[in-house]
Amino acid sequence: MKTVNHNGRHTRVAAMCLLLLVLAPPPAWSAMLFVSNERGNTVTVLDSNTLKTIKTIPTGQRPRGIVAGPHGKWVYVCVGDSNRIDVIDVSKLAVTRHLPSGADPELLAVGNNGNRVYIANEDNAQVTVLNAETGKLLAEIPVGSEPEGMRVSPNNQITVATSEGSSLVHFIDNKTLKLVASVLVGTRPRVVTFTPDGRYVWASSEVGGTVSVIDASTHQVVQTIGFAIPGMRAEFIQPVGITMSKDGSEAFIALGPANHVAVVNTKTYKVSDYIIVGQRPWHMALSPDGSKLYSVNGFTNDVTVVDVKSLKPEVSVHVGRLPWGIAVVP
């Protein structure tokens, strides 16, 4: 009678399964993408792996600027025509509270410790600073006309804001909540961002068609970057959104009606590539691992996913009506 060693076979099968698990590629870094839809009065939530819609969240009227808090618990949405900030609880995927923003909030920034919200009030020519938890008013800081872009420095000491109507970039001391400098840039500045080391501020000028690089310490413009796409009329090239690569070596600039994203080397300030995306790319964001760039395209109502390594667009996925901004939560 033949004896079968079941224990040995089971051991071999278990060992093979373990080997397959070791050799298998790691799972993709999953995140949720929150896209504000200006005309839909909604925020579309996408799964970054499947690019399927998880949920469509109703908001107030005309949601635009959208930012995730540093701890991934809250997403803050400027609802301009409702004159407030809608706060989305990420665990519930619903608006659970509101903050009193002041008139016509357009873009906002959240302090790196999550305690403060800095809001651009387009109609009031001011920046409103609130306690992010209670909504308590901390300051109303006068700036130039039509403020829009907002960004907090990596060390949490400075907040920068743009004034579209005044062609200025403003520097605010976060300790005193006072304006300390204003820098003249190209016509109609829209978005500002810091380099990862905090040394420079990049500001896009939509009508001027340029990006200004400002020394954050001296408040001097050290470089002005222009753009030229073969066959494209200059007036269609309107820089708006700016997103830095994970290592800070490249900057991605959304060029609005030009339907392209420019790739700029942050050392040489030279444009290395132009990536075609959907119509009127406005704002962008990176995946948590920095491997994907998400471009929000207002006139095609979609988000284009770009592979950062190859600089190639991979797919576009439909969201809501006139998508405007994007926030990524791991």
C-alpha cells in the first residue's frame, strides 16, 4: 500500500505561496481625489487606483478652492457664492460643518499644523484668518484687489497671497498676522507655491503669460519664465496652477486655454516639455508617492492622469460640471 505524505505536499504549497507573495509587486498607493465642480455645486471623490467615483458630495454654491488638512481628516472647500467654507469629514465623505469665510472666498491654505485656515476674499481685498476648528476670526489682513492664490511656507512662518487686480504677491508674517512685503509680478497673478525647501515662491501670471520666481527672504524676483508652444497663439497660453514634483526638481504649470501642462526644470528655469491634457487645465495635484500628476480640466469636465516619470498622459476620467480644484488625501 502506497503512503502519501500530505504534510510534505502542504509544506511545499505553503512555501510556494509565500514565495509568490514575496515576489509580487507592492500594491499601488491608494488615495482619494477630491475635485470641486464649480457649476455642479458638488465635490467628486475618486479612488486613485480604479479612478471610479466613490461619492458625489453636495456643497454650497460655486465650490472652487479645495485643500486637504495636514492630518487627512478634513477637506476644506471655498464655496464663493455661499460666502463660507464647507468642511468635509473624510471618514464620512460628507460636509459636516461650515466656517464663516468672509465675502467670496476663492482659494485657501491650511497651516501645516492644521490649526489655521487662510482665505482669499476676492470681493473684499483681504485675507481672512480663522481657527480651523472653531471658525473663530483671528485676523482680516488688507491686501491688493481680487486676492486669489494662497500658500503657507514649509516652515509655517509665512503665508503668501496673490492679488489679481494689483499684480502683486503679498507676504504675511504668520506670527504677527501682518503684511510684511508686496512684490510686483506679471499681470493677473493667480497661484503661488513654495519650493519644497521654502527658499523660493513661484507665482503664475495668467494674463502676463509668465511665472515669476521670488526669493522668499529678500522678496526679489530672481527669474521670469515664459512659455511658447509651437502653433499656439501667445494669448492662449495662460499660466494658472503650479505643482512641484516630489523632489522639487520639476515644476508643472497648467496653461489654461492652451490645453497643456508645461514642465519646467527648477534649476535652469527652462521648459523641458509640454504635456497635452484636457481643455482648460486649471489646477493640479500629485499622488502621495509623487508618481502621478492629476490635471483638472474645466471645459472637458474631466481629470487627466499623467505619469510623472514618462511625462505621458495615461487616461482622463469624467467628474462634475466645470471642475476647478483638486485635493488628494492618502
